[in-house]
Amino acid sequence: MERLPDGLPLNDHIEMAIDLTGRTIAGLDVFELIGLGGVAEVYRAFDARAEREVALKVLSQRAEPDMIRRFMREGRVLLGLRHPHIVEVYDVGEAQMLRYIVMELMAAGSLKECLQRGTLDWREATRIALEIARALEHAHTHGVIHRDVKPGNVMFAADGRAKLTDFGLAGVADASAMTRTGTVLGTVFYLSPEQAVGRPVDGRTDLYALGAMLYEMLVGQPPFTGPSAVSIIYKHLNEEPRPLRQLDPSLPQALEHLVSRLLSKSADGRPETAGKVAEALEDLLRSDGQAAHRAVDLVAPAEPDDDIVPYAGRSEERAALEAALERA
């Protein structure tokens, strides 16, 4: 979801937008359009009963059945995940032939917008990662895997707190990373190797995405880039990212080690839980980067995962992946 006026050219979205400005939807007075996405629009609105401004997310009337299911799933998931670092949802429903989610208004923008202005100090980046790790810990404890952790899905409250949003791809533990039609779910820069090849995933797939996001916060670029989605996924499966301290020698060694563990090709090489990641990040902040013991000893190096075979030369699977990405 892109906030206005930043993001993709509006001409790509205007035809899908529903002009609700000035209308009353589900008892909410709609003020202005503040965000546009491929299948939904977000409005600033006022809830007179609760005496607060809210964000009203409305699904496009052109949305296909799969998108409708994802949209309603997001609302239901968030209703059950109350946490200080997860965007709060107040209501989910349908009115005037519109499907909507009423949620907390996040007035301070997204991490994606923040990164467009440059890299973050390692302490600030670590704080944000810590807060999202706590959000993931809460979600995973309730059996929910986000599957699309990325800067665009991290929003900031007015007090600066980071909050995770957009659970439209969320699923239960061990759910497939692909739809029945073979469409890859997730965003390519932050896609775990197991998610990329359509294997069952657990909470550690979110930890890989968190590591990729933290890498980007620290050095201004994701771990892997390339001219196409397939080329980036190839790197997720076959290559190691450039060590953080080669790009910025001032970064704490323990932080570099933790990010490296989060970006392990094998899920078994990553920390077991988001809670353990949060503990390591807290240690780093508490010691100003000097407490290496918990981050370094968080997990032992894992043996290669035999189920994730290097991608080179696998022309049939590469063609299938390209087709799946085109449908995504």
C-alpha cells in the first residue's frame, strides 16, 4: 500500500480507486484518500462514536475472489492479534457493497518511506528490528506467519513506535508458500529460500525477511538485487550477501553476525524463534553493540538443507518459477 503522494504513478491506480471522500461508510465520516494499492484504497476517516481518527481500508470492487479472501483474512487475523507493535484493527465488515477494514491511523509514514531518505543509525535500525521481532513473536505464538515482512509493511505511530501491518498473506504454521495456482507469495527482496521454492514454511521464514529488512536499514540496500525477480530469487538460493562490515566497518560485529544468521539459506541455521532474536537485539542495544555473546551464540552453524537444492541448471523449475512470478 502506497501513501500519497509518494509511490507508484497514480495513473496506474486511479481507475481502481473508489471516491469515498465526503461519504459515510459503516458509520465513519470519510475525509481523504491517503493510500493506494493494487487492490485497495486507504482513507483517513473519523469515528464519531469512538471520537478518534481512523484509517479505512476499502477493497476494490474489481478484486478477484482470491484477493477478497486475503483481504478478509487480514482483517480477521489482525482482530485477534492485539499487540503494541502490530497495527490495531477495530472493525472488519461489508457495507454499501464495499468490503472494509477499520484500523489504527498511522500518521508517521512507513519504513519504506524512511529508507528512501537514507540509511539508519545502527541503534535506530536495531530498535525497529527489535519491535518488529516482538510483533512476530506475538503472531507466531498465536500460530500466525506473516509471510510478507518488508519495509512497506512497517508503519510508524506518532510516538515513533514501529508497527507491523498488512497480514493479507498471513497463514497458519506449516502453510504452503504458494497458492494452489502456483503463484509465489511474498516480496522478492525479502523472500526466504524455502518460500521461493514453494516449500512449507514456519515462523523462521519471517525471520529471514526480518534479517533482509535489517540489512537494508543498515546499509541502504537489500541483501540481493538484480534486473529481474528471477535473478534475485536465484541469489537468495545460491549466493551469500556481501558482509555488512565490508559495506560499513563501523557496524558492531555481533550485529553483523546476527544478520548473517537470520539470512541463513537453511531455516535450521536461523534463530529458533522471534523471541530469541528480540533478546539478542536487546542485548546489543543495552551494551551499545558490545554484548556479542547472545547474538553470536544464538545458534550454531547449520548443515546445508538437502531439501533446498542449488538452483543453477534447473531449467524446468526456473521456467515454472518465472511463470509463477508473472502471476503474482
